[in-house]
Amino acid sequence: MPGKVDAQNFTKAGESDATRCASRGELLQRGCALKEVVEARSRHQVLEDAPLSDSAEQETVTQLAPQKIALWLRPGEQHSFSVRFKRAKGYPVDVYYLMDLSYSMKDDLENIKKLGNDLLAALRNITKSVKIGFGSFVDKTVLPYVSTVPAKLRNPCPDRYEQCDSPVSFRHVLPLTDNASEFESRVSQQRISGNLDSPEGGFDAIVQVAVCEKQIGWRNVTRLLVFTSDDVFHTAGDGKLGGIYLPNDNQCHLDTDGLYSKSHIYDYPSVGHLAQVLSASNVQPIFAVTGSTLPVYQDGVECSGHGRCLCNKCQCQPGYFDRLCSWCPGCQTPCEEHRDCADCKAFGTGPLSQNCSTVCNHTTATVLPEPAVSEQWCREKTEDGRILLFLIEGTDGGTVRLTVKAKDAVTGQTSMIVLGLVSGIVVIGLLIIIAYRISVEVLDRREYMRFEKERERARGNEVNNPLYRSATTTVINPRYNED
């Protein structure tokens, strides 16, 4: 056991001051006095803790306490603190009613219309300040989700004598309003539409409702989204069937008619992606679905809104693709969204490079120069032709951890080889064209010389031909020699 050393002489000659930072045991082993060891712990301090409000009619409504907390956190150490929540009576509420108008909803349409009116009446009993809006969805208007035959786009009903509305990905019908009569009137006017496959495109609609705050008319109050459907949903990756591969960009794309104008460009969101969007927009979803599809929604989404997927880890095996979550924590699953996040997080490239910090805020990326790549690693081709190698791992906090193989010389050599091949092909092509032009020129000159010789031969025949008579006309003047 070394002798005790004072704090000023702790570092030896040639050592940096960084050696002062070590574990308690290591510092004591090296002779640091116990009283000199500084081991900071995480702590917090409440800065503001106003009492909770009983009613929303107060001048300042407080539903969460404490309001301000200062945190001192040690890296890698967990720290917890308590908060209190109480919903103030009569607090304003915004509700957006999102209806599935696919043909399978035909028998439920009247019940769905009545549900909206009942919901509005119930909210009016709770608070005096309630606004309600309305929108509808079917699916992306491209094959194989919707028939693109012009007649079917006009009337997608199976029976041509039955009249249905044209299918849309999402239509924003009514912004949030306190006019109950207008809401009831607009909902009652809705007609059924239709599509081809069973899953619906409701997740596209939810994202637009959440991010289009100005068009929807969201206030800074409690925001509820009531989602009605009788079938399962399309999720990330399904868009590839229609040639759609770009991940959902979390942007508002409603045109002047309230239609989602870029549903044919951006893929459906995953459940995890959807949860993040709803959480960021402070929108709480309520799923009103039929009994047959209820387990799918229960397994896929927590209505608590913290954005974690509920994957069934009895089924989650390496290589297993969960269609609800797109990726299960603990499964090594290639996912389109995580491929793009790996590219933008590690190298700042790819389709998500412009909004990487927003779309991929649930991921962390570590770049390794020579990792031990196994069959669990994902191999994806990027837009610029590179092969992206990455490993997907989950953590208990819901964060996705990505390990990405760094770009190396092989990629550069491959690019040089490809460039050399392309250059060689171009040069060979030019040489072939030049050789062809030269051969054509030689043949043309030979033909011209042969033509000139034939002309000369023809002129010689004109001079020596005994049958040839010169084209000369002789005229005799009858009065010539008369004197």
C-alpha cells in the first residue's frame, strides 16, 4: 500500500492532470487521501413549485408541479424525482375526429357518425371550452392499394350502381370549431369510399393531423385525436409495394383543398415514428376500432404516448420483422427508417440528412473502423452506391443504438474501379466510332474515284465512236452567192 500523498503532488513527472480523474478505489490505491477524494453525485433542486389548480376558470391554470427543476447529472448515473399532476376542472379541450371511409366501414358508418356527436356532447359536459374538427382517410391512391382505373377512381364501389366518393389518402374536412351544428352537418354528409387491400392508410392521416397545426387549428390546450377504423393499418416498408421508398418526412403537405398531396412520394410511418410525432405535437390518440382488430392496436401502440412499441418478445427472434413496430428491441432487423438514420447519423448523408436530428432523435450512432461484422449486421445499398453496414440494438429507455462500419479505402477503390470501367467503356466507344467514320470515309473516296474513272471512260467513247454524230445544225442561205 503506497503512502499518502498530498493533492498538489499527486501527479508524477510526465503525467497529465487527467490521472486525477479515476474511480474511488483506484485513487485510494495510488495514495490519495480519503478526504481529498471528490465523488460528485446526481442531484436535483426544485426551483418553482406552484400549487395545482382546482378549476380552469382561474387566471393561471397549473396542472403539473413542480414547474421548474435544476438537475446536476453524473454521466451514466440514473436519477429520479417526483412530479404531481391534476387535471383542472373545465380545462379547454381540442378534439380531432378522424374517420376511416374505406368500403368495409359501410355497415359502421352510421354508428361512427353518431359516435362523433356523442363525443362532442360528452365533452361539453366536462368543459365549457371545447373545439372539434373532422377529417377522413382511405389509402394511398396508387396501385396496389387503390384501383387506378379512371372509372374506379371516380366510383370505387364494387357495385357500379352504388355511388361512392373518390378515394383519398387523407382529407382535412373541418378545422377545429366550437360550432356543434357545423360539425354534425359535415359529418352527416360523408359517404363511403373504397380501396383494394385490407390494411388502411390511417397512419399517414395521423401524421398530417399532428404536424399541420395551423391548418387543423390546434390550440395550446389538451389535444385529443379520435381515430376510428375497422381494419389494420399499413406501416413503414409497405410503401415499397407501390414504388414508394422515401421515409415519412414529418412535414405538412396539405393542399388548398385539404388533401394530403404527397402520399405517393413518402412511405407510411412506423408505429415508433408515429408515437414520436404525436408526442412532439402533444396530441393524445384514442383508437376506436372494431373488436376483431383491437388486439393489433393494443399490441402495437400504447395510448400513454411515450412512443415505445409493444413487441411480443415471445415471437421476437433475430431476423424477425414485426409489422407493427418495424423493429423490435433486441431483434437484429433491417428497417428502411433505421438504414436512413444510420446513414445520416454516421456520415451526414442520405435522404434524411436535412432533418436527421428531428426524424432520428430516437437513435444514437457509433462509427467503428473495423467492427466484427456478423450475420446479424444489416447490409443496405445507399443512394450513392455505397454498401452501408450497421447493427441495430435497443435499450431499455426506448432509444435505438446503431453501430455503423466506417467508410474505408475499399469503398474508394471500388469507386475508382467503377470509374475506370466507365472511362474505359467511353474510350472504347469513341475509338469504335472513329474507326467506323474512317472506314466510311475511305469507302466513299474509293467510290468517288471509281465514279470519276467511269466519267473519263465515257468521254473517251464519245470521241472514238463512229456512230456518234455531233449535235451541229447547218443552215444554208438560199440568197448566198447571188449578185
